[in-house]
Amino acid sequence: MNTPTLINLAQIQNRIKEACIKAERNPDEVKLLLATKTVPSEKIKEVLATGENLIAENKVQELKEKFQDLADTPHTNHFIGHLQSNKIKEILKYNVTCIQSLDRLSLAKKLQQRLDFENKTIEALIQINTSDEESKFGIHPNEAISLIEEVAQLDRIHIKGLMTIGLFSDDHEKVRKCFQKLKNIQQQVKALNIPNVVMKELSMGMSGDLEIAIAEGATIVRVGTAIFGKRNYPDTYYWNENKNIV
């Protein structure tokens, strides 16, 4: 039976495929990440049953709440929200394989310490604020390479690429510039050949702008509302957290 969620999923899969064809890219190069903030476990399982397997939360509390429910359903867990340093110990309990929102050295150092203690490693994407909005987390583009070089010295953290949240705007060219900026930084980092750094992933693009992101080189697009339905608040509410909390 095709539920509304599965119909939405098929539409997103088709949008990704068509965007790749238009950009002359192989659709296999672009992964769909299911942004599951506020989505109940039952709906997530419904989509995972189709073969999709990459999900991500914005809040550690939601990771915790859904962990047991999803334990028997094969999937890969990323974290895409602002990570407070006092939540590091907790996040490592819930099988997160990649933190897509690493944006400051202080967090990286505390993460390294905890990983040392637990004898673990983790993948990470460096989050860059390409829109220059005060409400967005992420390192400033001018400071990104310096941060990458410093984090690269922490052997428990393996940098696999970059992440950004594009400008929330109907002006497609302004949104495109955000993604082009991330791609440009990726190319600069690649040229430096920094040990412990692999610029494989560009996580950019969401429900409203995934076509633009794919055209500019995205390898991961993060989609929530277009699959699971509208939330009680707009995306800006969920991404604009208290920047005073570290």
C-alpha cells in the first residue's frame, strides 16, 4: 500500500534522479539523508523498509528517544544539529557514525578526549556558514581551512567532507552562491592534501533547494518535510538554536 509518506519518498527519489540527469551526474553519487527531527519511529521505519538507510537527528534527546525503537531496523545514523559539548558522552551511546555539524575546535578537542577514553573513532563533516547569517551555526568560510588543519591533527576524528545549510530564500541565485562557496572550499582543501582529511562528501541541500545543491556538487541531500510532511514550525525554528550554548 502506498501511504502518503511513501508517495512523497518516491517523488523525492525522482527529483534527485532528474536533478542528477540534468547536471550530468550519476544518481548513485548522491545519497538521500532522511532528516527525522520530530518524526515518530513508525514513520521512519516505513521509509527504512523501502531500502533507504541513512537518517539523522538534530537533537540528542530525539536520538535517545528513538534508539530502542529503531534498534532492529538496519540504518546508518548521522547527527546534523548543533552539538553541545556536554552532550558528547551521550551522543556516542547511540551509534552515530558521523557528526555533520563539527564547527569549532573546542568541541573537536572534547570529542577527541571522549573518543580516546572509549577507544572509538568517528567521522565528521565540518559545518561552514556559507550564508553569513547570524542565526546559522558553522565556521566562517575564511576560517574553515584553518579549523580543518587543526581538527585533522586529532586522530580519533576523521574528516570526510563539508556541510552547510543554504540561505532560506526564494532567490535561487543567492542560494546557489552558498553551495558554490562550499564547493570552492572543498577544492581548496583537496589541493592541500591534508593528512586525515578526505573531501569526499558535500552535505548541502534540503527539501526546497536539493536541485540547486545537486547541480553544484552535493553528495548528500538532507530531506525531511518533503517526505514526512510539514512540521509544527518552519525549518528556521529547528536550525536557529541558542548560540550562547556551547
